[in-house]
Amino acid sequence: MTTTLSSDSVDLLRNEGILFPIPVFGEEEIAGYRAKLEDLAKREGGKLSRSTNQKPHLLLPWLNRMIRDPRILDPVSAVLGPDILCWGSGFFWKPPKDPAFISWHQDSTYWGLSAPDIVTAWIAFTPSTAESGCMRVVPGSHHKDQLPHKDTFAETNLLSRGQEVAVEVDERDAVDVVLRPGEMSIHHVRLIHGSEPNRSDQPRIGFAIRYIPTYIRQTAGIRDSATLVCGTDQYGNFDPEPVPESDFDPAAVAFHAAMLERSEQILYAGASEVRHFEQPSVRG
């Protein structure tokens, strides 16, 4: 069963920059996905490595199927149109009582993409509540242009540069994006958002998928890659990404490694330091 957004929901997303909750997966199905993820983390030494967590859909068939799931794509296509690429994906995983947080920021700051016609689908694998450090957003803030940011590289900041928006954010305007397992939110690339540490006794896990229409291009001067998940691509602005035949099959790993090198150049252009995508010490 798919979820098709009503015209009112599309208008709300365009006006507010955020739409939630959107039902996607049933309890049993999302629990199965969570078990797969936790098994993967165990095989990587107890924590998902930064390299695996950069576009993991290129390494794992079950995630490659998820980014193409009509239950996710139908709401996304109501906003972006019929021709869609998956440009990125990754998990935001906060263990219980973990100090990790995400500072107020706009996603578009260091991505190098040509237009802000971009959305993120954020799927909850576990309950995402105020206590567990759910995403917080400032509705309507996406109507602002690209705002200046400063890099902090704070150790407990989950963002690539620890970036934070260099303007004052009135937290009284913020809204908690509370989700049950299997529900998702969709937010605009320029929406100001962040999240607090997980103060609960349970992990808070979400899977973020970055979707772009096919006419978007990379402006960083580096050839980028993306996965066509809906419609056709008549522009060819991105190298097509292969579908993994099995978990970490050699061809997928080789492509993924080359992709990581390009991603570092794009995400850290002009930065004072780089958080490298080190390979996990354990993957067997």
C-alpha cells in the first residue's frame, strides 16, 4: 500500500518545509530492517563505520530496495515530480544516554548542488521522541536563502563539519518531529533543523535519504554520482550508480570507495580539516 499526498499535504510541505508523520512501514517490517542494521553494526565492531554509513544503499541490497520503495517515493514524487535521483543516504544513530547532537543547520550548505529543489525522507527505525533527541525544525525557515554557516568540528556533533548556522535561532519557534517506528518525515533542503542528545534508555535511529530531481547538477567541479530511482534521466548530470548484487560484493565496494574520495572533496571543499571516511576494522 502506498501513500499519495493530498494537495493540502503538498501545500503544507511547501509552506512549512516539513511534513510528518507519513506512514511507510508496518511494525514487523521496520523491526526486521532494524535487526539487519544492528547485525551489520556488530560485524563492524559494534558501531556503524563512517565509510559504510556514506551511501550504504550502494553496499547493501536491502537498503538499495528501500530507497526505491513506492511507499517512500510516491510522497516524494508529489513534490519533486516523476524523475528522481537518490543522491545520498545515511543513518543518524544515537545510542542511549549519548551526548551526540546535531546543531542548527541547513542541509544545502556544503552539498554543491545547483538548486534547492531537494528533499530528505527521514525514516524512523526506532521511536523518535523529544526525550530520545528527535529532529527539531523551524517551520517556514526554508523560505530564507542559503544562510552563512560556521564549522565547529565538535566531537559530539554528528554533522560532517559540525556546521551550524551563523544566525540566531529562536528555539521557541522550533517543532519536535516525533515519529513512531516505520513512519517518516519529509523536509526541504533549506529548512533550519537540528536535534538534541538522546536522554532516553533506548537508541534513536533514523535513515535519511536525499532525493533530487534529475535536472539538478553538481557545481563543485567534481563528477558526482547518483541512483535513478524513479522515471527517466534525460540530463546525465551524474554518473549512474550500480546496484549491489550482495552485501559488500567486490564491485560494489570498489565503486563505493571511489565515491567516498569524490564525496570528501565535495563535502570538505575549503574546510580547515577533513573527517576521513575510514574503513571499518571489522566487516566479516
